[in-house]
Amino acid sequence: MNATALLPLLRDLYSRNPEYRRLLPWELAQVLWSLGYTEDLENEGEISAASDVARQDWPEWWKAA
């Protein structure tokens, strides 16, 4: 899975549980896996890239939810 595919997953996770926005990439990998968002633990670099984008555009997609 790449950062583009992870972005919608992180947006959904952040909209449901905003407290996860402050987690580190390795923590997010475990959260995504344990909550069933992904089948395997994802690459921390890809999660970090997607998380950075999701955090930057937080106000835009939060209003739409």
C-alpha cells in the first residue's frame, strides 16, 4: 500500500478518533492494523507521508464530515 492509498484510511481514522493525529508512524501502523484498516503492518515511511498530508488538510475534510 502506498501513501496515496493510506490517505483516505488516515482521514477516516482521524475523523473518527482525532486523538490518533499525534501518534508516530510506527504507532499508526499498529493502530491501522489492529482496527482492521489494513491486513498487514504498513511501511512507516508511507504512513508518515500520508499522515503529514492528512494533518495539513485537516480543516478542509473535517468540515465535510
